[in-house]
Amino acid sequence: MTIINTRIKELRARYNLTQDDLADKVGVTRQTMLYLEKGKYNPSLVLAYKVAKALNSTIEEVFIIEEE
């Protein structure tokens, strides 16, 4: 099983962004952003790219993939 952890919350704080702010930047709902942050939703490649770009980071910096 593959688990995806994120650093979204940490990176949002760095740029003083709320979940709503980041959700607006990438074109999703705040609830989608909440699920992404908690690791309850695996993003598409396009969404992962948009989130990383909005946080001035790479996909690898934002999303940590772990194999069980």
C-alpha cells in the first residue's frame, strides 16, 4: 500500500496562506485542500503540480510517498 504524506500545512504557513487561499489559487474547494493536507485524498498529477507551484515548491517537496 502506498501512503502519501504532505507538507502542505507547513508550506502554507511559510507563505501565510489559509486553506481557502491555497484552494482558490489551485481551483479546488477548501474541503479538497483539507483532505489533501490530512492525506485522505491522493491528488492527480495535475493537482499535485498546481499545489506545488502555488507553494513555490516541487511536487517532491510537498508530497512524500511512502511504501508500506
